[in-house]
Amino acid sequence: MAPEPFSLLLTVYGGDREDYVRAAFRSAVHDQMLRPDEVVLVQDGPVPDAVAGCLRELVATSPVRVKFLRLERNRGLGPALDTGLSACDNDIVARMDADDVAMPHRFKLQVPLVRAGADLVGAGLLEFGADLNDIVGRRIPPSDPLDIARYSRLHDPFNHPTVVYRRSAVLAAGGYGDLPLMEDYWLFVRMIAGGARVVNVAEPLVYYRVSDGAYERRGGRALLNSELRLQREMLRHGFITRAQYVRNVAIRGGYRLVPTRVRRPVYRWIVAPYGARRNRARERLVAVVGQARQQMPEG
């Protein structure tokens, strides 16, 4: 029996760069050890001529079939992804952002986990600046389902650009909806609350581009409003307690209002790599146990 096929879902909007889009597409299609069976490419509103030409080229030269959807106006990431999901022929869907770079073995590691029964599989990522040799950070998410559930009460437990999921599980949770810059977190919370089978691969499988304005975009009144709306919804649905709601608003809401110059170190503290902290704790434990064994009498 042939393995279950999967789709790649990628959206592009007017703020994307031609060279970034080309690198993202090629890394997730041409360079993959396990290629998607189809690509659903959503153009979210008008794009510059250079990007439009790049998209035509990518569609024409793709080694796999591409469904190219053009939205007349920019509707935002959540609605654009919902549109793309409705066009996917396969139940397994892999996400990719238009300015990141997938590692060649990404789908070879993640897709079999969904085929084996998982509803949502994420992975770690490496943040990079000028090029792939300029690694500036690392995000290692929790991998155990119980740890993921606990972690999700304060943090987004998945790196959205790395996820592969079952379309049916996403639709059962209500899809992405329209909660700007929080649509993925809210979707994952609803999937977890609904009993979806979730897991993360701790290994980084995506290079995540950190542009000059990355930390500016993580703050401001608009994002604060989305943050507050997310926390209210999590409280209303019983996913967090009143005490957790107050804590989240104080920590996550306050973070949206601090000046950009201090947002980066605060971000590193709030979303410090979960796996890195666990690994350091494990290394300390191993060292202590090793010392204790050396001091034990023989026999």
C-alpha cells in the first residue's frame, strides 16, 4: 500500500520578498528528502511585480503539482490559511512560511509521525539573521504531550512554521479563524482541549528568519488587543484559570508594551528554549548522580 500523501500549505502576501519566497519554496519542495504530493500556494492580496513573477516561476517549475489561489484583498494569515486548507486534497498538511528555510529531512521525520496516529506534530527551529550561518537563537519546544498541555497555559507550545497536522483535526477545532498574530496559538489550544494527539520533535527542522523588525512586530497596541482577546477566550473556554489569566495578562500583555530596545531580552526570558532548560537541568542531575556514584564504596 502506498504511503498516505500530504500537502504543503504556503501563503504569500505583499510584504514578502522575492528571494525569501523562492528560498522557502525550494527548501520545502525541491530539496526535501520526502517531497509533498501537492503544494497549495495562497497569494493573500496584491503583491509586488517581482514577487508575482517569482510565484509564476515557482508554479511553472515545481516538481509537484501546485494549486495557486489568489485572494483579491489581503485577508490576514488566519483567513488565508483557512482558504488554503479548504483547497488541500490530502488530510495531512505541512505548513511553511514564505521567509523561512526547511531542512532537507524535515518532512521525512515529521510526516511518518502523523501517518502513525498524531494529529499535530511540531519541531524545534533555529533563528537566523543575515544568512543560515548567522544563527542567533534556538527554540526547542516541549515534546511530551503532558508537558505540551502544561506549557500551553502560558506559551504557544508549537513553532507554527514547523507544524504538520491532520486537516480533519484542524477543521474539527474550528480552523484558524481571524485572531491576528495569535491565530496559531488559539488553534493549538483548541486542538489540545479537544483531545488532539500532539507531539513535538525537539530537533530543529526549520531555519526561522529573524528580520530587523521582528521584535517591533511583537509589541504595540494592536498585538496587545489580540493578546487580551486570546486570554479572554482561553479563560471563557476553561482552558486557564482566573489566576492563570491574571498572570498571563501581566506577563504576556506587559511584554507587548515594553519598549522595543528591551523586548528582545525579555522575549529570551519569556520564551527561553524549553528544551534547552530541560537539557541543562538533566545535565546537572546526571553530574550530581555521577559524583554520588564515585563517592559510593565498592562492593
